[in-house]
Amino acid sequence: MVNSVALASTPASPNPNAANSNTQLASNTQPPARGRREILKDECLLRDGFRCAYSHCSDYESITKGLFVPPAGMPAGGTHLSHVLPLALGKFNANQVEREAVANFWYALYRYFPGLEGKIGPDSLNQHQNLITFHTGVREDYDDHRLAFNPIEGKINKYEIKNLQGAPFAVKPPQGHREVMTLVSFDNRYPLPEPEFFRAHYEIAKILDTTGIGVKIEAEINASSHDPENLSPDGSTDLASILKRKMLLNV
């Protein structure tokens, strides 16, 4: 149980055998048990001050449980425990083709983003440094690469807010926080997100935006309800993530 408060990980090396090593690791990796996810959410809510780290919108469920009193005038809403780098990269309970695609993607990630090596891998996505509390609407924009955060050199835990959709977002930070997101820890037991993870997400978002790949992905999903090569019989396949992985590997 979260206490009431007042607001006041090892990947494989990128070498020629990395893809094979990651494939083997992938076959043994499963998403965390629901109980563990709930614990991680509680811990990140404590760390993030019971609010969306981006919009500062208070977590409604925490308020109703009496875990904290929100600042006067601050809106409240639903929040989600979000991954900076997507959990889909650790979902390996599918077929061999999909497992190999994920392993190859990790090999590419380490190659193009060497700052990730030694900090995250397919077996360590559920670490505090890769988790953040987002409003449910913010989480959707972030996961779809319409919203991204670029670490500011020389400024710890400060990120340029990048809008890649053109139109304003429905959920916005308060005045004075709309150009730079500053992450603040309200509980030092749980480390804040790793800047290199946000950097990789932002660079991928730029690729999707400038090359038009993101639009092609949406068109592909709208045109076809399945991917014959990779669709899991139980319907659990994350189609958007598969397409993004395939296309990014060809960029």
C-alpha cells in the first residue's frame, strides 16, 4: 500500500552474435505479473508526486484513496504507468519470426543508440528508469510518437517538449511548463527516467515524422486488419509495433 504524502537492469552487447543472444533471451522473457505492475505503478506515483509528469494533472484514483491532497485548482484525471521505451519490445510470447524481429530490433537500437547499451534490454524494460506516470491522453500521444522529449544538454532532468503532430495537444502542461518538461522526484528511493531512453524515443519519432513512415503505418493498419506473417492466433500481436519495427529496420 502506498503511504499518504503531501506534495512539498543488463542488455546484450551489439556484436555479430547479439541478435542470436537476444533471440534466446527473448524466448525466456515474459511481461511482469499483474501484482508487480501494480507495485511499480504505486512506486512511480510516489516518485512523480501522484501526478502526470508532463501535464501535472493529479492522479484521480490517488485522490479518492486519500493518498494526497492536490494543489488548489489543479485538474485531476486518470493516469497510466507508461514505458519510455515500449513494453512491446519485451513481449516475446509469440512466434519465432516475431521473436527474431524483436531481437534484431534490439541489435539495431544498440548500434544506432550506443547510449542504451548497459542500461536497458528486452529483459529490463520494467525498471524505474524506463517508467513514468502520464495522463492517459498523454500516454497515447507519446506511444504514437506524436509527443516526444529531447534531453537538454547540461540540464539534468530537463527535456524540450516536441510536438510532432502539428496541432495542439488536448492535455497541456500548466503555464510556464509548456516548452520544457522538468522531472522532479518526490521519493528518492525510486530513480527518475534515464535521459538516453527519451533521446532514443525522440530520434525514432523524428524518423517516423520526417520520412512519412508514421503515415504509412496508419494507412497500413487501416487498410488491413491483420499481418499474415506475424499475427498471433490469440489476437495479442501489437500490429503497430510490428510495422514500426519492420520499417525502422529498413530506414
